[in-house]
Amino acid sequence: MRLAHISDTHLGFRQYNLEEREQDFYDAFAEAVERALEERVAAFIHAGDLFDTPQPPIRALHVFKNCIRRIRDAGVRFYAVLGDHDTPKRRGMPPHTLFDIHILGTNGTLQHTILRESGEEVLLAGISNLKGRRVQNLNEELRKFDRLASGYENAVLVAHQAVKRFLPFEGAYELEDESLPKLATYYAFGHIHARTTLNFGRGLFAYAGSTEITSRDEIPVWEERGKGFFIVDVERGGVDVHSINLDIRPQVNVNVRADALEEVLKVLAAHRKKPVLHVLVETERENKTFIVERLKKLVSGKVLYLRPLFVTKNVQERVIKVKESDKEDMIKQFLSTLLKDETLVQLSMELYMRLSENDINAALAEADESFKSMLSRKQLINP
């Protein structure tokens, strides 16, 4: 039986308040649907955060309506759990209910169904996102899974939760390895935005990752692994998993000196779609407004959006303290040793850059974006 494991599509998310970026998320989801149907899947398994909020814009609902119609016309089923983004507050109705799709575990309990195709049977069990005081209930419900799975050769567990080995910040994860059932053939998880797989128990644990880049922090892992979803072939007590990459809008990180801004053009030439460009400019005492204007002229018509950042070098310090000429790298190396975590290192470096310029508002903005990325966008920390 062939399944499409997809998650964190965040329909309705408008990055940098750009209409084009909101459309990018719709395009990525629509492409994922078509690619999965081309693979002749029997069912879609959506592991949460289908929508970016429990009250998505009308446009997001319209896009999903068209996609779910396409899926049903192909005779394919659609199952989902709720993520932390699309779970309504105060026991409200999730937007999913408008489309009469199969939502698992919305009442805080593990719910299951049986998928049947050509004589094959697969147990599909899922629970929607639980956190805070309800984590104890989550652990109790997950203990029911192995009892259910013991009667089936193949069993799939669907959840939208952070596991400690992938997101080891105190208060940021809900589950540890010991909390996970052991008899799943496939663990279809959402919540962390980088795709990853790991052998676990008798099966394979997988985060499908997000279908689009939701923050600058996700660029390195996108460059390494792409964005998309998994095709999962479940048969004879095992799984075979393939990554499907989507043709999303690129986002680019570039470091340049203020006297060599033209270097950004070399990077832009490699992309078919206009990228979101993040430029870290190393300056001495140049006028930043002038630099931004020069950058805008250089990339005009070549990028969708420009995000300039600055780091200031003290000329006198570089002359007197020759051994500290690579000061930024030294600080980054120290932070890497101290923090042992690339996401926190990157945040610390950006805060250092902003505060060294006495740009408090920009520092607060960077901290806010990174905080949301870690706890709301779920960036993967490699185990």
C-alpha cells in the first residue's frame, strides 16, 4: 500500500507580509498533491499544521477545497491530525471540518481506522497535538498503540509532536524515545520542519518536514535535503520511503563586504525563480542607508524580496590586534563550544551583530523571529 506522508503545509502563512509568499505556500501544497497522485497513492497522511492558524484566510480554504476535490476525484483518501498551529482554542471547530476529511485524535484520545487495499490491511492510528499539562495524557494515549498494533503486520502512527532527540530544548519537546510505541511500522510525524528518517523499534520514524521555507533558519537544511514530502510503500511488515522534492521559491544567504556588493549577483544567476535574498554586509563605517540603496539597485528585478543585515568591523582593532582579525569566526567558534546547538549559535551571532551596532529594535525583531522559528516553526536539530 502506498501512502503520501506530508506535514506542516501552513496554508495561509504570509511570510514577510508578502502576497507572493502566501501564494508560494499554496503552490507548494498543490504541487505536492499532484506529485502524490502521480505516484498512485492510496491515501494522504497529513501530520499536522495543514493551516497556519485555526482561522485561516478565505483564500487558504479555497485552495484546500480545490485540492481536496482533486484528491477525492482520484479516489484517494485523506487523513490528518491537528497541529499546534491549526488547533482551535477553547474546544472550537478546526477549519478541517468544513471539508469532511478524516481527522484523528481531536478529542485528546488515540483514534484508529483500518486502511484496506488489494487484500492488504494497515492499522492507521493518530492523535492530534497535545502540549503543556496534557502531555501526561498524550503519553497515556500512546501506550494504547502497541496493543492495537500487535494484531497487524503493518501499523502507522500519526502525530504532531516534538521528540527530545530532535528538539532538545527544555519545554520545547513533549516526547522522549521511551514514550514512543515500539510496534509501529512507520511513524508519520509532523512539527519539525526538516525532513528526516530514523530506524526505530520495528519500523521507521519520520518527520516529513514543511513543504516551504518558513524562516531564514531553515535555508541550510533546505539546501541539504530539499522541501517536500515522503512516499511510503508499506508491505510485508516493512516500509520503503522515498523523498519527493518540490519546486519551491529559493531563499539565499549571502555574506559580502560593503565594497564588494556585486558578489550577490553571482549567486542570483543560479536560480530560475526570483529568490528571497538575505544579505549579511560587512561594513566598517559606511553609510548603511547608502548600502541598502545600492543593493536594491543591484538586485532590482532579480529578487522577490531583499533582507539586508549588517555587521560592523572596527578598523583600529583590526590593525592593533592582528590575531583577532577573524573576530566573528572566533566568537562563533566560542558560541558553538558553549551552546552546542547551531540554531542558538546563529541567533546569538545575529543578536551580537545587531547590538554591536546599537540597533536594539532590529535585535528584538531577530530574537522574536528565531524564537518563533524554534518553538512554532520547529526547526530540526540533528540527533
